[in-house]
Amino acid sequence: FVISEDGKTTGIIVNLKKNEELKEFKNKSEIENYKDTVKKKNHENILEIREIIKTYSEIGKIHLGGIPMIADDMISFIKNDIVVFGVGVLLFIIATLWFVFRKLIWIIIPISSCFFSVIIMTGLLGLLGWKVTVISSNFIALMLILTMAMNIHMSTRFLQLKKNYPELKNSKIIHKTTSKMFWPILYTVLTTICAFLSLIFSEIKPIIDFGWMMSLGLITSFIITFTLLPALLNLLSTEKVDIKEQNKSKITEFFGLASINNKTIIFSLTVLVIILSIVGINRLEVENSFINYFNKNTEIYKGMKLIDQKLGGTTPLEVILKFPVNEINKTNNTEDEFEDWGNEENQDDEKYWFTKDKINKIEKVHNYLDKLEPVGKVLSFSSIIQVATQLNNNKPLETLEMGVLYSKIPESIKKEIVDPYISIKDNEARISLRIKDSEEDLRRNDLIKKIQYDLENELGLKKDEFKLAGVLILFNNLLQSLFKSQILTLGFVMTGIFAMFLILFKNLKLSLIGVVPNFIAAFFILGIIGLLEIPLDMMTITIAAITIGIAVDNSIHYIYRFKEEFFKNNNYKKTLKLCHSTVGIAILNTSITIVFGFSILVFSNFIPTIYFGVFTGIAMLLAMVSVLTLLPTLILLTKPFIVKTQDVRNL
């Protein structure tokens, strides 16, 4: 841990002092305040250490590593991400609004709505004491994106109604807009909340908090959209809110014609997508390396990589050996050997502990672990015995010699090199090892299972005689729970959204049609992740559920509008073309906003956040194409609406 085998790398291990006051804290607020104080102190320490390191930069490359430094840098990443994501998404939204509406007032009004939603939500988080983590650091960007999607739908519908009813006052058109858009937007918000609430099944607290945080944020955005936005529109004169007639979108027109004329191609592509999704999902895995969560130019990555390759590995794994109580009595016959120790009570207990059986057991497990390929350095009481044996001219130490050695070591040294590895009081021994986290072929779950199996079957230990603990176990348990979380979250989202579709449309056929395109898009993105052999992690695990929750908004808006227009003209093809030229444009604009909004996340230093942004953006793009092609094709095929008899000839 201190000097590399080639002698070219050395490390200085700094142990932070334990604060005994922590034991006295009884309530949560005291503990939280203590944690905040520790974070600030660690931050100051790290800044000071880095300043010291800079003064020695001429002697070689110096890197800072360790959990306190990683935790502190990640807080800096979170703060940076919040600013970068928020500003980046805001600038993109402004550009999108200008491209769509080409008028300053139609940038100011929606941006005001988004701004107040974010400000109110940030205040609520502060009041509720919810801390932003690396997983929820994109909540401002997500809130801006989702609030803007609601605003674009409202604004587009307002302008369409204004064009259709030029004689009406602004207040009347606003009332008409809110009454027509209230239910579809309410259901889009509820379905998206359903997606985020599904994250509570993840069993991982930062992901659960992210789900609650975004659910509250969506409710806030919904309220602002139907209060502030109409109020701002009502304050303006008719001339100010009016814009030039929008040109038809060639993209939505192309998708509309494809839905009418190319059903076979659309269904063939859908089947191909489903097949690829199944193949990709079967290849999904959760095996991931903590070191690969960070950009290669970050200090976290550089420090961890160096420690991993040169100084015995990074991820700690502890093997605790528990000795049977009756082993203490096996050495009663050696009592006379220890008479010269003195009569102190603690020494009287200690003299019986060091037996050949125990030392051999520690040594056997130590040597086994040391031979495992992914294991870096192993330390245990056996390490001290090995050094002592060398000093004893390579003669193995007897029971008496080990006891004498232990008793003669000064207390200060004993605390450093012995006490961390044996506990006479608890009749336990600890073997500490570090895993090389950057090993490409490392399979953590397989390694843990192999160690457990071999300790029991190869080394003859009973199940209750050993226990595995440490960061590797925690990290592996987190990874393994992701698969279970994925099934539960997707199941919850799919069931919840389908139920909402049934309530909204009161039509089983229409509900199935509405969810299919979005489910296909979500599963296809999981398939792509599997085909690219990108392991699932804390962020990518949320993509499918969130994609369904957000993408299904497009289906609701399209079907709701299709239903409304169809009952006016009773013609499927005519209604399809009309919907593609109205609500289809709004879907296109909001989807582009969402896709590019998520792409801002690529500027993060946290690799899972980058994956989350890229793949969610791609999934939203696929969902948009699916809603504007597969959804109308399914409507034409199944004809879920009842046509009036006199208009059958118009089909």
C-alpha cells in the first residue's frame, strides 16, 4: 500500500481522526449538522493538501485519492452540473422557442413559467431538507425540459384557436385553451409522475429521492403552467400575442403520408426493432467498475487508477474469521508457559488466544486470497507472523513465542499493526484485501461467490465461521439490485400508464394502441445498451421507466386530439393529416426540445449521467418517430372510433 513493486511509486496514507462526539448524537438533525460540518472541514483539508502538493510538483506526478477526496470532488461535480445543465438547457430552450415562434414575447412568457417553476421547486427542496445528489443533479434541467413541453403544447394550441376564432377576445381564447388542454396535460403529468414514482422500488436511496423530487417538481410545473402562463397571456394585448401563420412541417407531413401509404414498411421495421430489443436485453449486465464512472481527466480517475495498478488495488474487501468459543480451552495445557507474563487480568486472557489452530486458519485463508488474480494486496495477522518468522531465521513461531511477541510489542505499534487484524475480545480475525477495480475481466459477483464457496468447500470453514464485508460487498449488492429494480420499475410504469389510458379514453383497444409505441421505444433503448455492452448503473437503470413516462405524453396529446377532430369529420385519413399538421408539430417541437435538452448532460464529469443524457435523448427521438408513424398506422388499422353511418363512404 505504500511502495509499488517496481519502487517507482510511493503513497502516503492519511487516516482522519475519529470524532467521539458522534456517539452522543441522538436525533437525525444533530447527525445531519455534524455531517455538514465534517464535509466543510474535509473540503478545507483537501484544498490545503492540494496546495501543499502543488509546491512539490517538480519531483514527479502527485495524485490525491481516497473516499473523502472522492466525496468532496463529487459535491463539486454536482454543483458544476447543476449550473451547466440549467444554463445549457435554458439557452437551448430560448433558441428552440425563437425557432418555433419567431417572436420575443413567445420566448419571455414560457421562460417565465419555467423560471418560476424551478425557483419554487428549489425553495421547496431547501425547506424539506432534500439534498441533491449526483443522480438528482439534473433535476433543474429535467424540470426546465418538462415544463417547456407543457408550455409549447399550451402555446401552440392557443395560437391555433386564435387563428380559428379571430373574433374572440384573448380572455375567451385563453379559457378555451385551458379547458381543452387541462385533461391531456393532467394525464401527461400523471403518467410522467408514475414513471418517476416507479423509482421508489429501486431500494437505492438517491434514486428513490430523485423519484420523489421529480414527482413534486412535475406537480409544481403543472400548477404554474395553468396559473402563471394564462395570467401572462391575459395581460398582453391581442397584437402582441399574435404571430404570423406557421408554415406546415415537412417532417410531420412526411410521417403522416408514411402512416397512410407505407403500413407494411412501418410494421416490418417495428418487428425488426422488437427482435433487436430482445437480443440486446438478453445481453444486459450490471457488472461495472466504480473507477469507470468518472472521466479520465478527473483527479478521481487518475488517483484511483494509480492506486489500483501500483499500490495494491482500490476496492476494499474484508474477510472476518469467527473462531469457535471452545477453541479457547484447547490451550489450557500451555498455562505454565505463560507464568512469567505477570498477573494482569487482560494479559491473563490474552495468553490463551494465540494458538496454532487459529494462526494456521488465518494463514490458510490469507494465502488462498493472495493467489486470486483480481486481488491486489492482502493484509492480516499472518502478515505480521511472516515478518516475525523471517526475523527468527525463517523458523516458524511457536505458541509461546507468538504470545510473547504480542505482549512485548509497544501499545502504539500494537494499535497500528495488530489490533486492526485481530480482536481477542470478540474472538475474531480480520483479513483485509483490496480488489483491482480497473481489471476489465473482473466479475465482482462471481468473485464473491467463488470466495464464499471455496472458504466453505476447499478450506473447510463452516458458514458461521466467516463473513464477507466491505465496500466491494456494498457496491456488488447495489449492482445486483439493479436488475430487480428494473423489472419492478418497468412493471409499475407499464401497469400504471395502461390503467391511466383506460380511465382517460375508456377504450381498451385505444389504450393498447397508445402504450405500444412508447413501450417499444423504451425496450429498444435497453436493447441498444445491451448490444453496445454498456453495463447498467444507477443512472441508466432509470432510462426505460422515465422514457415511457415522458414519451407517453406524446401519445396522449395525439390520441386526445385525434379523438376530438375525428368526431367533427368522421374520416380517419383526413383526421390523421389534420393531426400531423397541428398537434404533430407540437409533438415534434417538444420532442426536439427534450432530445437536445437531455444532450446537455454530456458535459458532466460523471459517466453514468452522460449515458443517461445520451440514451434518454435517443429514446425520446425514437418515441417521437414511433408516435408519428406506428401510432397513426395502428389507429388506421384497428379503427377504434365509431363512424357515423352516413359518413362510411368517406373512409
